[in-house]
Amino acid sequence: MDPYDSDSSIDEDFTDTGVLLGYAAEEVIEDTVSHLGGWPKWLADNTPPPGEFANCKVCNSPMLLLLELHGDLPDHFPTDERRLYIFGCPRKPCNRKPGSVRAYRATRKVNLNATKEYEEEGTKEIEKKAAAPAPPPPQKPKDLGASLFGATSLTSSVSANANPFSSNPGSSAGFVNPFAMPKPSIILASASAPTPAPTPAQSSTNALAESFADKVRISSPEPSASNPTITAFKPTPESQGALAPWPEQSAFPAPYQNYFLDAEYETLSRPSTPTVPDNVQMEPMEEDGGAGDVDLKDTFESDLDKAFMKFSTRLSHNPEQVLRYEYRGSPLLYSYADEVGKRLHPEHSAGRVATIGGGHMPRCEYCGAQRVFEVQLVPHAISILEDGRPGVGLGKDDAGMEWGTIVMGVCAKDCAPEALWQTGWREEWAGVQWEEIK
């Protein structure tokens, strides 16, 4: 009789999850914004973050971009443009130290209703002029920009940019600024002439203009006595006055090679229960004085990190993935025993109240809202970024990355400046789980 090969009778079926996986590609596939490595790009107004955001918190030297992700979420924040960034310090002395990996979110508010209203108003005006036998006397057009933030003229343009990394990949919410902001005119008053008192309408307009020019600050609520977890709020980048500019490219180390990203939903292969052929006989195992009562599976798993086993098994279904994305989902943990694992894994976080998709991430330091999970980098990203990079593993300052996963948590309210078309920068939570040292 031929020996029974159980693998030959296993049929695999597949199941899809809600996790979107990112794969590295040297050529653009669909998303022209999202990428690993390379140089960062900014939103349409080309506003970089404050210069301090470029530096490692350990050595205070510029870091390298690991990930830039197109983060528009039209189902959750229909009036927001969003980008996510993860930077890491490549220097050997900074490895495994807090602050050597930092995560940022750029958000820009856009007013879709106002844009649509302005376009409809402009279309009606054009049709009215075309139908009239003679041009009507000049009339001041409705100046939506002035009513919003003191602009004196405006143009309109809307474009869509699909985000394959959003919860709804078919949706689109990418916009360019429809408000062209000319330089304000300056009126010189005579030194002898008295300055008239501003009317209430003028005061309102001036206040709006100043708030826009000074980059409107998001008000930070005071810590609540009923919520001791909120202890302090960071001043927003918009409120800090003159900030150091983002450094020139020459200040940074040579970047990692740029790879674009392709996205597919996670598919897990699931072996069905094998059937035993009729000609195979199953014989019971002999008892050995009680030793047979030991559950070998539990004994084996007790010697290994269960989190790492789950982590590596899950990644093995799609081994080429470089990131996992699921807004308000749950991260795949590399370990339960380190600080991040104890914070996010329910079994190790007794006494703390969990939030959907965020575990026990620190609250947003800018507005006090809960943070939620959005994206994480996984180890294959390291092999992609460091492939062929000189100095890696040779004992030089550039020692290579040693993390198992980087989990990014973001403000659930997507807090940002209230002024339209102004980019706001927020440092978000980067939970780094480092490789275990053997």
C-alpha cells in the first residue's frame, strides 16, 4: 500500500479581511503619492512641516523618510485632505531609543459646499450675461474668499485623486486650492487725517484676515479633572510664531530608494479539514504512563512568543506586504511583552479603557481626542528599503533598521487648523516594536 500523503488531499479556500496591504513597486501603478523611501512630498500648497519635525529626538539630526501615505478618508472626513508620514533615524547609536522614529499627519481643510456654491453661482452669472442684449452695469461679484478669510478675489479648480489606501478605495477626495490669494492692497493714510473708527463689519474682516495670516491656532481645551489621562497639550505648530524652516535636502543623509505602493485587500489561505481515505487505518497512540496526557501543542507554544507566532503566521499568507492599513482597525502586534504590546494587547492592559482601533494609545496632545490605529509598517519594508544600501551591516553609522513593526496611531478627530486651505501639521503616536535580541 502506498503511504498516505495528507498534504495531497488538502484543498485551500480563501477569505478576505478588512485590512488593506501595501506592496512596493518601482513603477507607478495607481497611487502617485504614496511611497516608501525617497524624498517627501507635501500637500497642494507645498507647506512643509516645522523644521524641528525633521530631526531625531535622540541625536537631533535629520531623519530619513520611511513612508508617505495618501490618507484621504472621504467617508470619515469628507472636507479634509490628509497625508501620513513616518521618518526614522538611520544612525547606529539611535537604534532602539525612543524618538528615533517619528510619525506625522498633515491635514488641510477644504469646504466642498462653498466650492460647489461658488461654481454654481459663476455658471449662472455667465449664462445671464450671455442671454442679456447688452452687458449689465458693473457689479461687485459675490466674494466668498473675503467672507471666509479676507481674500479679495478667487478662482476655482477641483480635481479628484483616488486613494487606494482609504477605507473606501473607490472614493475620491483630493482637491487643489480654488482660492487664488493676491497680495492685499495697502492704503496709506495722511498723517494729519484722523483715523476713523472701524465699523463692526470691518473689525470682523480684519480679524479674519489676521487669523489667516497668523495661521489660526486650534484652541486646546483645559485638562479635565474627570479625565486624569489628559495632562497637557502641545502648542500647535501654527501657534508657535516664527518656526525654523524645513532643512534643505543637503542636510539629510542619502535617502532610501523610492518605491511606489500598490494596494490589495488581505487574503488569507485557510486549509480545509483533510479527509482520510477509506484504505487508511488510524491506530490509537500507546499510553506511556501519563506522559501522553501532555498537550504537545501547548507545550510547544509555551516556549515561544505567541504574539510573534501569530505575527509571522499572518504575514506568511502575503509575504511581500510592506504595510498594513485599516483605519480604526487593530494592529498586528510583534510582541505582547514590550511596552507597546502591553499597551495595546487587551490581556496586558488591565484597568485601562480601550478605544476602538486604538487600544490604549496616548491621547492627541493637541486636542485631547482619543487616537486610533491607521497604518503599520512590517519587516519586509526593511529588506526593500535597505536592498543595496551602502554601509548597512558594516559597522558604520548607518547600521540598518532593527524594528519588527511600527504602529501609527492618529487623532480620531483629525484635528487641524480651522482656516480653509491651510495645512496643519501634527506629530502622531509611533509605537515601535523592536526586534528581539537573541
